[in-house]
Amino acid sequence: MRITIPPRKTVIEDIKDRGGSVAAVLPIHYPRALLRAFDIYPVEVWGPANVDVSLGGAHLQPYVCSIVHNALSFLKMGGLDTVDMLLIPHTCDSLQGLTSILLDLIKPKQPVFPLYLPRGQRAEDVVFLAEELRTLSTVFSDLTGKHPDNDDLLTAIKREEASDLLLRKLYDHKRQMGLSNSEFYRLVRSREYLPAEQFSVLAEDALQISAKLAPGIPIILSGIVPEPMEVFNTIDEMHGEIVADDLACCGRRLYQPGTSSEPFRRMAEGIIHAPPDPTRGNSIEERVKYLLKMAEDRGAKGVIFYAVKFCEPELFDLPELRNALKKHGLASINIEVDINNPLPHQAVTRISAFLEMLDG
Amino acid sequence: MGINDSLKYYWNVKVVGQPFLQWQRWQAERHPKIPSRWRTDILSPPLRIGARTKELISRHYLEGRYANGHRPVAWVTSGGPVEILQALGFYVLYPENHGAVCGVRRVVVDISTEAENAGYSTDICSYARTDIGSVLSGKTPVGRLPKPDLLLACTNICQTVLHWYRVLAKHFNVPLILIDTPFVYTEASDHALEYVKKQLENSIPVAEQVAGHTLDYRRLQEIIQLSKNAAELWLEIIGRGRHHPAPMSVFDQFIHMAPIVEMRGKQETVDFYAALLKELDENISKGIGAVRNERKRLLWDNLPIWYRLRYLAENLGEHGICVVASTYTNAWGELAPLMNKEKPLESMAKTYTYPILNQGTKYKLDTMKRMVEKFQLDGVILHSDRSCKPYSIGQIDQRNLLIQEYGIPALLLEADHDDPRAYAEEQVASRLASFVEMLES
């Protein structure tokens, strides 16, 4: 790869060396700017893959998804020992349960902060979320002794918004940059732990690259998280080209800048008006419309739904989404994974057959 | 609303159906029959109120069968704030209750297979699969379900209902009212309660438009009072479990809780629970217990295993064990004090934010401990319900804490509330046998 992405561990060490605090943040949506205004650096935890799940299994039933299982296992094995706090957005029933047992029953050494995200896009949802963020801000003030004013908050917000705009630009210029799927998604996913200013530099550098790749079979990837990341190698090897995605950790977080000059409201607007996401209650129609437009704009021929087993928010929508895509001539397949396992051979075969079919 | 549909409703429900169901109940009350293979050596005969429960539930589904075109119909989640809809004259259907009926009648596999064949994963809630399967195929053990004119999903029991009702909204193409109740990790904030109240306020014009008339606030107050009265009676009924022997087991409660879930805000529900309370008091005065030779008493945590109620009652009853109380049935009564007709929306916001399923794992653990003390129980069975993550996550630690910190024997039982394919009888039997042995040692 022509861009060097600093590893997560180094980034965390640098932050600590500078005297900053690190918050481990679980999926999906949260106000990066609010944390940064308190000199707290968010580092996201999407599992991670390949950990000893028996540690989480001592507290969670097998029918809880592998993202939550792995996050708890990772915490128990000391993987989050260097972080100063945990922020867990209320994304689904499983993350709600994890937050609750961490607050009440297991109690890690770091403080745990929940964040409730409303399930609608109505005026009252924005008002409520702004108040939630204001409450969180008070908690962070008590924790850090810092009291950023509105100007400080707006500076942090604008820094994140600038970084989000660059992220969007990366998607728009993917083909011109000539990055493989693997390279591109390693870059995009570095937003999960790089401070905005560092990510922006990296993104600007990437946008300078001009090296066209031969066009592949254009597809959209939809789901929560593309783990194991081998899935990109598989798609690369089979000449698939992910022209857009509807992934919770990537494309569903292409936040538009908020419009309000009141910082809490502006952060709330950014989250609530993000691309459609079932965990935030967007309707199936909105998701269909969004996927169809994405496919039309980017010339996608098919959609790979890449679902984590037991993930209800994804699983409920699949039949209706797939039916609607089919009606509009878009093929799709559903691959179910456990992020702790290597990509099953069966999944590789199915992706291969799907791409061949689209190519035919 | 059409005249033909109304005529059909009156003829089938009022003229034919209701009198027939009433006659059926009288017959059953005059000549009570013990169900075949009922283990009378272990369990007391079923409560007499059973005939009335059957009449109420049958009438409810009968009314639903002919409701379309005569009354507006709403499908609502079990923890939904139903009082506004009742006051507007909606016929209210609870798909979860229908799911429970399907579970008791053991038709879940057949119906949910219809949903699975349409692409719905077996990993989603079995109530939802059963409901979607029923919608897609028309299969139901209750005759016919009315189509909804309005959907109302309240997230105070789980996020699953949000995803499920979005599917229904797409299928039926009708408005979906969402009442989002922020999860209470410790205490609900003022802005959370204000948020719920605002959503309740905003739901009124949507429901009014579907109903075709405006809400009468005095009627709403009456209905809130009726809901409160029924919930208070239900709490008293559950409280009778403090007597030794307990006059009613949770397996009876699971059956007789149907009206408090799907018929809140009705005078007949209040009358029904007053009659049930009277019967229990009679049984207490005669020393009649649900289990004939009650020696040990247990708490049940989580939803029932609908398709194995009798098996569990008999299996435990054989050892003189009565499951006396449940955090689940308790949930339908414990919020009664919060309801206040003088502050309808404000009190509804609070009531519907605080169900046990919308509160943290510590609250549930404390509730279990409190109930063990109140009902003088010997142990707890925690049903780890594959289809209900909000209720089940935390149970592993709760079980360990009950045993280690409070010295309360506790058993974790893996199953699913509706889908028998996630239930292994041999395994359940052997775990129950070991638990019973431990309780007796």
C-alpha cells in the first residue's frame, strides 16, 4: 500500500504520551467532537476479531452476537487496560445488555458511560439527543475538570466535520485512487481510531494518488462490520469492486455537517440525519431508496449483505430489502458470519459464484 | 367504516358469538371438567375462573375477526401505551399475545416456517417470526386476525419490536407510531421523561386521524383509572402467593395474565380480576394450594416456555414444588402506583418508561431478591430465553450472585419462549432433576 497507516497501538501510545485520555467506544454512532473537546480520544471497538471468547462466554449466552461477545472478552483479557473509560452507545439490545452488566454486575476498572440514541428522525428526537449530549458533557466535565465553552465545542465539531467531508471525498474518488478494496477499507477504517486531524492528513495524501485500476465487477457491501477483513481479499481476488457500501462502521457514518450554531444540537443533527440505519429506526423504505440510489449513482450490479449472526437489526430488514432490490433488477446474496471465525470456505465459494453470475 | 361491515360485526359478535361464548362458559362453570390427563394427584383442579378467561380471550379474538370496516384496528406491542387508543375506540391486537396463543397451541413451528421460507432468520425473536409468518400465510389458531389501520411500537420491552414493526409497516403500508423510551440504567432523566411525554402528545393527532374523530380526554382519564384498577388487582392476586400453600402457581398466572396485557383499560378486565381474587381468597380459606403437597417454593424469571407449561408444572409439582411468583407476571402490576388519571400523559410517560425490561440488570437482580424474601421462596429458575435478549443478558451473573452473595439456589434453564426447536426436553428434565435434588438435600 502506498499510504502508511499508523497502527492502533502506536496511536494510543502517542495520545497517552501527550497526556490525552482514551475512550474505548463501542458501535455505532457517537459524538466524536464532544469527546475531543475534553481531550478524550475515541478509539472504537468493533469486536475485535480473533479473541478468546470463553472470557465473554462466562457472562453472555451463546445467542448474543460475536461483536458483543468479543468486546467483553477483549475487555476481560486486558485488551482495554490502557483506555481510561468506555462509552457504549445504545445501539441494540445486546449492547444495552453489555452496558448494563458492566455498570451493575461485572464493573471493569474504567468508568462506563452509556449513551441513548433515539430511534426516530423527528424534531423531538433531535431535542432529546442534544440533551443527552449535554448530560454527557457534564459527566466529562466532572471526570476531566475541563469546561469547554461553545466556541471550543464548535471548533471540535468543525474539525470532525472537515474530516467527515474528506471521508466522503475518498468514497467519491475511490476509482481514481486505484486502491484495492483491502487498501481502501484499511484507510477508511482508520477513522475508527485516528484523531480527525491525523485522518485528514492521511485522506488528503490518499486523494493525491492517481493510479487507475482496471474496473472490477461493481458491487455494494452492506452490513455491520467487514470482519474478518479477509473478505476484501476474497473480493479483490475475484475482481469484485466495492463501489459503495452500506456498512455500519463505514458508509452509514458519512455524516453531513449539522446546521445549528448551538453545539449540542449540531452534534445531534449530524447523528440523526446520517445515512439510513436500522439501529436508529430508519424505515425499510428509506433503506431501499438509499441502496437503489447508491447502486444507480455508482453503477453497482449487485449487493452483498454481510450479516453478523444474531444481529437482529440487520436480519429483520433482509427479506424486504432483497425483494425490493430484486424488483429493480439488482441481485443480492446474504453471507452470515461470526467475526471470531475465519471466513468460511462456503462463504468464499458463494461470493465467487455471485460475482461470476454478475459478470456473466 | 362501512354499514355492511358493522352489520356483519353485530351479527357475528353480538348476536351469535358472544351469547354462544357466554353459554359455553356457563356450561363449563356448572359442570367443571378437569382436562384429560391432568395429574390430580399432584396439582389441584384448575381454577374455576379458567372458563371466564377462555370466554374473554375468545371474545377478544372474535371481535378482532370482524373488526375491519367496523372499528379502527391497531396492532400494539405488549408494553405499549394503549390507553390513548382505547379511548379513541380502537380494537387493539397484541401480536405478542397472539404469539403466546400459538405457542400454547403448539403451532409455532408451522407458522414461523412461513416466515423463515420468506427469508426471515431463525435467529430473530420467535414471537416476531410467528407474527410475520401468520401475516404472510394467514395461518392462525384464532380464526382470522384483523388487518391493522395503525401500528404502535414502544421500545420499553426491547428494540426487537422496532425492527419487527418496521417490517409490518412496510407490509401493511399503514402509519407506525413509535414511542421510544430511553433505557433506564439507574434513573430516568427529566429530559427522557419529557421526550416520552412529547411522543405521546404527538401520537394523538396521528391516532385521531386514523380513528376519524378527536380524543375525549375525560374518556382517557376513565381508561387510565380502569388500567390502574386492573393492575392493582393483578398485583394483589400475585401477592396472594405469600400464603402457604400458594393458591395459584405462575403457570396459572401465565394463562390468566392475558387480560392485563391485552385488555387494559376495560371494566370487564377489572371485574375479571376481582372475581379471580375472590376465588383465590376462597381457596386460601380452604387451604387449597395450586400444588397439592407444597414443600418447596420457587421464583420464575423471564417469559414462560409457552409450549411446556403443563409439563413444567407437573414435573416440579411431582416433587412438591410450586413456582409461586415470577418477575414477568409481576411486571404487569408493579407500575400501577405510577398511573395517575389527573396527569394522564405525564403519568403514562413515567409508567411506560419504567417496566422491568427497560431497567438495568441490578434492578432485576434486586427484584428477584425482594421477591424471594417477600414470597419466602427456596430458589429461582432463570429461563435463559433465546428470543428475549433484554430479559436474558445478565442472567448468568445474576444466577451466580444469587447463589454466592445471597445463598439462594438458582438454576439457568436454556430454552425459547415460543420455538420448541430451541428446547431440549431431556436436557431440561435432567437439569431440573439435579436442581430438585439440590433443593431437597
